Amino acid sequence: MAFISKQRVRKARAAFALGTFALIVTFATSASATSILDPAGPIADGERLILLDSLGIMLAIVIPTIGATLLFAWWFRASNTSATYRPDWQYSSRLEVIVWSIPALVVLFLGGLAWIGSHTLDPARPIAPVQRTLEVQVVSLDWRWLFIYPRQHIATINQLVLPVGRPVHLQITSASVMNVFFVPRLAGEMYAMNGMVTQLNLQANEIGSFPGLSAQFSGDGFSGMHFDTVVVKGSQFGAFAAQVRAGNSRLDKPAYRLLSHQSRDERVYFFSDVADGLFNEIATLAIPPAAGPEPPTPQSKVSMENTMTTMAMGRH
């Protein structure tokens, strides 16, 4: 029996070591290119700080509770004759104060943290601009992302290009069903809703490519509804805009209606010119909303072929 007990102890230790190793690996890999724990801008950094502060506050009660549980189990074991046995014990005012004050303080601290964070990181709150804010209009399609640069009069599909260190103001809407815009390393989630416009301010302080995605299920093509946020130098952003404008593809109402049909095309496309006020017409429903995700039909396949032909003309 002693041998079996030792074997069980060894297995328990091995399982604990394996679990600890897995936890460390998981935490280390979580700070990857798509993790909110590895921010690349001030907004994402503020959100990470709130997450870590909340974790610390909750651990302040979780760890002592676990320690007290183990201590009580050890002290009041059957073989400990020093432990006081009180079968008729019912109430202790001191314990009541401790039991209720600690959770109350945790709720107070978490509430204060949420209050301050919700005002400091308000998505509609502009970032103090060092440079002129870049305006970008975002439309959630089925199942792609359309990015319109109104001042540059260009648009992209499935790629968001931003200059490093420059504040960005996003206006977000949906062509059909509700969706969620999310670039984990730059900012938090923001809903895209048909007939409404939400706002999000962000800034990228590092050059590179940061994955963006849809954070809400919106149909069969949801899994492929992702994009790259490419952050470049200011001069490179100007060159990018000039290169796109040199093309011969125009995004107007007819072209947009083709785009609004469901598509699983994950490639990147560019439009060298965008009709004035197109985003406002989408958001105000002056352009009727798309039908939303639907089973493919022969007619939709023909529309998809037309869409691909139109997009190919504007692809770089």
C-alpha cells in the first residue's frame, strides 16, 4: 500500500508539473502577434493595464482564500489535539466583518477601475493629436471588410493601411447583419450595426502587420472574415495612397451593390476613386441594406462572378 501511495504521489507531482508547464506555455504564447497582452498602441496598452489590474485585485482575495482553506484543513485535522473543538459555535462578529469587508472592497476597487477606464478609454474620445487625425470609414460586408479613406478618396478590401504614430478615427457600420470590428493589438472591440455608425479611436506606435478579425458570428463565411492592419511610415502611407489612386477602379453605388453580395474572397483589393458620400448613404440606408448571409443560389453565383470581375479590375 505504501508503494502504491508513493506511485500516486509521483503521478500527482508529474501531472502538476505538466499542468504548470502547459500554463506557462499558454501564457507565453498568448503574448503573440494577435494578443491583447502585447499592445502596439496607447489604447490597447490601456486596456491591457485594466485587465492586469483587475486580475491583481481578484487574486488579492482568491489567493488568501485558497491559503486559508488549506490552513484550516491542516490545522483542524483529526490528529491535531491542539485545535479547539467547538461543536456549538454559531457566530463571530469579527469573522463577519472580515467575510463581508473583503468582497466589498474588491467590488469597490473593480467598480472604480471600470469607472475610470470607461471614461479614459471611451472609444469615441479622440486621442490628443500630434499629427492630423486620419479618417477611415469601415463597412462590414458578408464576409469582408471595406475601408474607405474619405480624404484620400480611395478604398481597400481586407486590408487597413495606417501611418505609424498618427491618431486614427474610425466610423464603423454594417452592410447587413451586426458584426464586431476587432484589432487586438491596437484597440478593443467595436460593434458594426446596419443603419448606425459607431466610433473608435486608435493609434499604432509600431510598424508592422497586425491581424484584425470579426469577433461575432455572422454566417458561413465568418471564419474567413479577417484582415491585416499594415502600419507603415508616414511617407510610405502617402506613397501607398498615391499608388492606389493611380489605378482605374471606381467604387460607386453599382460597384458597392456588387460588393454587398456575400463572398468568401479573402484577397486584398483597391479602389482608386470613391463616390462622395457613399459611406453616409450606406449608414443612413439611402442604399438599401444587403440581404445578409443566405444559401448560395444560381443567381447569387452569377452575381458573385460579376463581383469578382469588377474586383479584379481594381486589384493591385
